[in-house]
Amino acid sequence: MSNKEREVLEALHRIGVWSYRKRRELAGILLHPNPSHLHRVYLGGFLLYALNLSVKEVVDFIERYSVWIDFDRRITERNLR
């Protein structure tokens, strides 16, 4: 397991994802350089609604931990709203 993967799994645990399987699933989306739109929506929705994070918290989290080659903060905020 890489240091980045370990860091993402720990961060997900800190924000309240208790299931190891769910953390691995979400980390897979964050650590994929170009996940599908559906996977991005799933991740954003999970962080927003299942964990009750704010739009800003979700965008901050994705910006910090994702390796998406085309991440755009403005677009992510708009889509989450």
C-alpha cells in the first residue's frame, strides 16, 4: 500500500467512514487519475449526504486527496450545489 493510499484511507476514517470496505471504494475513486463522472457524483454525494459535510468541506477534501488530472474546484462546487 502506498503512502498516498494510506493517507487517503486515514483521512476518510477521520471524517467518519467507518467501514474499511467503503474507505477502499472511495479511495479508489480519489486515487484514480480520471474517474468516470458517475464515480465522481457518487463520491460527492456520499461525502455530502451520508457524512453530512458541507459543499466547501467536500470540495476541500476532494481537492486535497484526489489525484484527478482534470480537477476543477469551480466545477466541483457547482455540481455539488
